[in-house]
Amino acid sequence: MTTLYIAWQDLKGRRWYPVGRLSFDGEAYRFVYTKGAQRSPNFIPFGRMLDLDTPYESKELFPLFANRLLGKTRPEYNAFLRWLNLSHNEDHPLVLLALTGGGRETDSLEVFPCPEKASDGTYILHFFSHGIRYLPEQVLQHINHLCVEERLLLLPDPQNPYDAHAVALRSASPALIVGYCPRYLSRDFLRLLSTGRETTKVTVVKVNGDAPIQLRLLCKITANWPENFQPCADEDYEALA
């Protein structure tokens, strides 16, 4: 994973905007603001990165993102990697941010990956089920007993009052909603379903019964990469710098 986008929520209108892009070229990190940062008059630039038209580079991960990662010296770090199904040589900061979303209760930012075509030409992405904290206790118990590689079904939810592009995750038997796909990936998932319903597949990678609720259910989606498919191609994702 080499490119992540940063989404910001305007608390006055509750709308989310992609406002920045973080990338790593193997030597340095680069952050640029995107056109989504100009969509709301309430947006304030981050920290010392005050100029929307300037690219920012650093050999070290910018504090805005580094502060969203669990420190490697923390006693629960090994468990954290286990929950993410990663080894110590796979714990690159961008990989960790892509999986966890980098969310904090104290602000309105989310980090999400821009999907990249796999070497075999397919769409493969790991993600955690969202919204589990709002599910009833009996569903939480059901989630804890899901099996590795168990199939989950994608269930579009166009009448969702908060997001018309929402996609729920449903177990096959019993038929229970076990969460939702991440907000900024749901449009991609809908496109994958529309172009390859039979080849689009979501499976359980890991159930973490001892993890925080947002890291409880790790999933994987695999699908054929549609022709002319370009994720994160809307104007709001275009760099200002």
C-alpha cells in the first residue's frame, strides 16, 4: 500500500470530504492537499502544513499520522499486529493506517487506502467491518463464532438515511448483518458487484474476540478488476499541489 487518502468531516453539515493524500516512495513521505479541501469554508489546514498548494515531504512520517499509530514499545503491540493479521516485517505505517483507518475519538479524520491492482490483475483488499458497536449482543456473539474463510455477502443499502451508497455485510446462515463496509470503499464495492456479481467475494480473515470492537472482524474482498476502473478518480481526489 503506497497511497492513502485523508477524509475530513465538516461537523456543521456532517458531510465528509477527501482533503489530502499521503504517499511513500520508498525513501520519503509526501503529503498534498486535494480539491476536496476547498469544498467547505470550515476546513482548516493541518498543523504546520498551512498552504493548500504546497507539497510537503519528510523522511519521517508526519506527526499528524504518526500520532494515530500504536507505539511499538506499547505492551499490547504484539497483540495489535495479531489482530491485524500482520507480522513484524509487515508493519509499515501506511499498511497499519490503511487497515485501522487511523481514527481517534477526539477529531473528525479518517484514513483510507486507494486500491491498487494486484499482480494477477485482480482487486484484493483487507478491511475491518464497521459499525459493529451498534449491533445487538446476539449478533456480536454470532460474529465471535464466524469461521476463517467463511463467506460474507454484500448487501447494498440504498435507503440508508446516512449514506445512500452504504453496503452491509451479511452472514449466509443465519442471515444476520455483521457490520458495514468502510464508507470510502463502498462505491468501489458496488461497482465490483455490478460488473462481476459472481466473481466478487468477501470472506472472513480473522475474528479477534479480545480486540477493541473496531478491530473485531477482519475481512477480505477479491474480485476481477473491471475494465477502465479507476478508484479515487473523482475531482475531489485531485492534488492541489
